[in-house]
Amino acid sequence: MAREELNYYAQKYPTYKEFVTDVSTALSSNWNKLETYDLTPPGWWSVLRQHGSCTVNDIVGIIAAAYLWTIARELLTKNVFKPLANASGLAKKEQKKAPECMWKLTVSTIAWLYSAFLVLYQYDVFYHPSLAIKDWNLKCTVPWDLYIAYAAQLSFYVHSIYATAILDEWRKDSVVLLVHHVFTILLLSSSYLFRYTHLGALVLFFHDFSDIFLELTKLTVYLKTKGGVWETRCENLSTAGFIAFGTSWFVFRLYWFPLKAIYVGAYVSYLRETEVPPFYFFTNGLMLALLAIHIWWFKFIVVMAYKVSFGKTKEVKDPREYQKNGVTRNGLQKRKHA
């Protein structure tokens, strides 16, 4: 791609229609460029060995960091979050739920602030997404600030598989959440292996922000159980938090994510490269799969908004949680013995 054309796409902001048309054109055209061997496991392995950049130290470091995340959560939960929940005057059920919210709120806030620093200031890929692939080089060294982001986020999602399956409260979408974690790990891994790291930072930026409002809103819902003035104030705060959560989910994950990150990864890279980049379909396929999951999750937000707006429910609550007692981790109701 000529410099002038890249500068044009650095400023271009596609519509949804252009997104669908351009991305489908790029995927179809690049698919036709592939040889039969490229579509087989031996072909994938050959590309991975030839172009992938990863060391044993990287793998060991991710595993060790995932273990450290688990230890950090246990220590903070025991020494900070549980004491805070117990001292807050919450009902017993909410006291058990609050530490999980506090942990996720802390991690999401720190993660998003760091990714915001990278994409808004350090590399300017939010306002000019095409810069994420401008200097792409398979054998380049990942800058230390991006390496920190990748090491922290990848290890956290490895930890999150264990946390979702074992530590967290089991919800209606927990299986989908596990699938989301696996897809995210694969996406981060492939983008690191093939040095799409600037694009990866942009993806991370779009995915952490709404989680902040989700956990804040859940905490205000829990605080309503204290009754009195807390119930009235937190009712208003939970409603405001839910609006902020739903709005940020749509803007960050359903608007900016496809029109900036996926568009650049699938279409602008297609214009820039004469050959199909390594793991092009794998990386973009995972981003499209994540988009599909976000659309599915958005259903819960729309359902809750409908219920609140039309008086079907009197308060904001998490529709993913099982409301009955005795629900097991696979979501099935326990039988009561006589």
C-alpha cells in the first residue's frame, strides 16, 4: 500500500455497511490466494515454525505469572476484600459475592488504564488504527511496554479459566465466559507470535472498559441490601451504572472494536500486504468470534433495560445469576431429599 493510501485509511472511519462489505471482500480474496497445503494442520505448523516468534522463557513466564495472579487474588481477597465486605454491613449472600467484584474491578481498572496509555498516548492507534500495522514486521522485537501488557493480560486470562471454573460464582453465561477466555488466549498468543502487538493493544483497550462499570454496578446493587438511605442512593447509582455499562459495551465492543480493530486487521492489512499474512484467518476469525459473543452478551443488557423501562422489574440486577438456591456449578438445580 502506498504511503498516501495508508494515510487515507489511517483517517478513514467505516460505516457498518462498509465494514461488512470490505471485510467480506478481503476475507474472500485472501482465501482464494491460499494453497490447499495452507489449509491443513501440517501447513499451519509449518507457518508457525517458520514465522512465529516465541521463546521457552515466554511460555514459562506466562505460566508463572498466571500462578501469581491466583496467589494475588487469594491474598487480596483474604486480607482486603473480605474484611471490607464483612465490615460494610451487607447481607450474608452479598458478602460472599462482593470480594469477587472488588477483585475484578481492581484488575479491570488497572488493565484499562495501562492499555489506554498505550493506544491513546504511546502509539496513537486509537485515533489512527491503521498505524497498528504500518511498521509490522514478523521478526521485530516487541517493545517492553507492549510486552508487559501481553504478559499481564495473557497470564490473567490463563488464571481466569481456573477462576471462572472453580473460584467464581457459577452463572448462566459461565460456559460462554470460558469460551471467551479461550478465544482471548488464542488471539493474544497468535498476535504475539506474529507480531500484531499494536493491534492486540487496541483490542485490549476495547475490552476492559465496560467491565469497570459492570463490577461497580454490581457492588452498588449489593450495597442496597444495607437498607435505609443506602437503598435509595444505591438504587440511583445502580441505574446510572447500568446505563454507563450498557452504553460503554455498545460503543467499545460493538462499535469501535469492529470498525477499528477488526477492520484494520482484516481489510487494511489486506490492502497493505500482497501475500496473506501468517495466521490471517486465525487471528481475524477469533476477533469475529469475540464480536459474536459480545452481541450474544448484549442480549442480557437489552433484556434488563427492557424490564426496567417497562416496569417488569423494580431494580437493576444481574440477569445472568441463578435466582434459586441450590444451583450447582453446572447450573443444575439440586434435588431436595426428604
